[in-house]
Amino acid sequence: MTRPTMEDVAARAGVSRALVSLVMRNSPKVSEHRRRAVLAAAADLGYHPHAMARSLASRTSNIIGVMVSDLRNPFFADVIEGMDEAAQESGLELILNTGRRSGPRERAALESLLAFRPGGIILLSPVLPAAAIRDAAAQCPVVLVSRTSTSATVDTVNDDGELGAALAVDHLVALGHRRIVHLDGGAAFAAPPRRKGYTAAMARYRLEPVVIPSEHTDEAGAGAVRKLLNIFSPSTFPTALVCGNDFNAVGAMAALEEAGLRVPEDVSVVGYDNTSLAALRHVALTTIDQPRTSIGRLAVRALTERLREDRTDPVRRRLEPSLVVRSTTAAPRD
């Protein structure tokens, strides 16, 4: 069966196509009697307005493009859930794609979203060059999540990564740990503030910071632990790890287990994000919580302010993280 068109609805209701268009745009110019007739005909035929066509016809768009850097990371799923809630409340529709943490792929994904002529775009932890993001912002409003920007045409929503990493160090020091190592997030734009927060907190306690290059993946977490096993002897091995994110922490714990080290008896582990992965009973990861759904809602709110409230000044929203203690941290044995 072919998809029903606006002309089909008009024929079924006995009205003009222009009137059907007014009804679909919720125009107040249509009488209630005719509105009911058109909606009844649309329901009978199974007609649903095509969002893209509607946007092109009206020259305004209720489409929001969302690019995710890594679909495997449950952090992004929680952020998108918040976006979806806020979008539905505002009468907006989300289109989602991914760049897989690759600059060329992200550029292609961004161009694909721009082809829909969206009302705005939200980029979740992109690795795109700043110039590419500014070019996109010249075409529609852009919001960055988990990345900062100095551009007046780009809004940002982030957590306070420095504070979050410091909370992890505070927790471990309070338990008695002194040999605390940070597995950082590598090229991720969220990594520098977390690294800075870890280093500053270690200095505050007059402890030597040790940062092992890593990435926000489970494979990288496991690889970083294997590096530690080659660097340190059993007597000097770190008693605690502050990991770049929950994914990284899970990989680190797997490698520790493979090496015969127990968590938390031999090594305590702290993640970052407080994803659904961390809350699983067999993982029970101590982690730093980002208010993920709030981040998503605020990103959509930033777009609606530019689209519907004529805001032109950039907003820089930064949310406060918190510590969630579970089963992967304990006092060191020594």
C-alpha cells in the first residue's frame, strides 16, 4: 500500500488540500467542525504528517539533529532520554546519528543532519574541529554536550569535571589510600578537566599524581591496567584507580581480575558518569554521578531559547556532579 497523502485526506474529508495543511499546522483559522472532519479522515487513512516536508513548506523546523560520539556508552542513552522528554514537551522531533569518535565520520554525520535543515543541532562529546562546529552554527543553533566552546554562536552544557575528579580523590584518601592513579580519557574533551581535578586534589593532599594515558572505552581501561602491571612492582602497585569514565573502569576491573587482583580488596576503583552499567549488581561501581537526563533537557532548552525566545547571547551551563559509593572502593589492606 502507498503512503496516504494530504490530497487523500482532503478527498476523504471533502475539503481542500490547503485546509488540511492548516489543520496539520494546528492553525486557529479552521473551524472546530472542519478540524474534526479532517482529523477523522486522517485517522481513517492512517495519515501522519511528514516532518521533513512540513519543515520545508513552512520554512521553520521542529527537527533537532543529535550526533552521538559513541552509541555503546550508556551515558549518552541517558542524556538522549532527557532530550527526548524535553523535545516532546516542546513539540520537537529528534533525528539521531553517530560519528563513532572519528573526525571524518563526525563531519559526514554533521553534514547529514544539516541536510534535513533542522531547527538546531546537539553534538554529544564531538571530536570535530572547532571551525567545523562554528560553520554548522552559522546555519542553525548548535549546543555542545561534554565539550566547551568560546564561540558566541554555540551553547554548551557540561558537568564540573574538575570537581567530580576531586570528589573521587577525596573519597579514596578518606579511606586511607595514598597510591592513587588516574586513567585519563585521552583525546575526549571531557578528559582535561577531570585530569586537572585529579592532579589538583592529589597536590592538596601532598600525594604524587600518576596519570596513565587511556581512552573512554573498556578496552583502553584494560590496556592501561596492563601498563601499570609492567611499570609497578607488587609492593608499589597503586591501591586505587580513578578512571576516566564507567566504561574505562569496567575494562580496568576486568584486567585486574585477570592479573589475580581483587576489587576492592587489592585495588579500589572509581568510575565516572554513574551509568546504568555502574549500577548493575555484579558491577556495583563506585562512581561520580553526572545528572545525565538534566543535561539532555538543558541542551534542548538551550535550543528552544534561541529558536523561540530570540536569545542570541551564548549560555554556558555547568552542572554539579556527586559521589555515588558502591562496592568497588574500600580501605587499602596495607
